[in-house]
Amino acid sequence: MSADQVSSTENDASVVVYVRLLDEGVAAWRPVRALRKGSNVVMLQSSDDYDPGDEVWEFVPGQLVAVEERRLDGEPALVVTQLAA
């Protein structure tokens, strides 16, 4: 992930965030495009390959969610943590 994806703070800027996949048996994350709506709030966007029958995302496209920076596989990433208040 590039530094601009992690540090962008402009509203409505497109960023990549990671949504936890449920029912996978191991920790699994899906990269998802999102629009930044605040310093730690984004709106998840749908993608052509989103299939709720194939993968169960913890949060779904269209939801406003809170994100925080964490390390995934040793790299900085914006991870969805909860629904935005």
C-alpha cells in the first residue's frame, strides 16, 4: 500500500481499506475502495467482484465505518474497526 493511501485526509478522497472476512476459519482481509468522509471515517464502495454469497464481509458497501492504521503482513494498512458513530 502506498503512503498516500494511508495518509490522505481530504474528504471524498479514494483510499483502500481492509474489511475483515467472516467465516473463513483464519484471519482474512479484503482490500476495498472507500471514500474518506473524515479523518478516520470512510464509506465503503462496491466492487465488481463483491458477492455476499461468496464472501461474508464484516461491513458491507455503502456503510460508513471507522478505520485505524494497523500493520497487515508487516505493511501499514487502514483497517475497518466498527460502524461510524
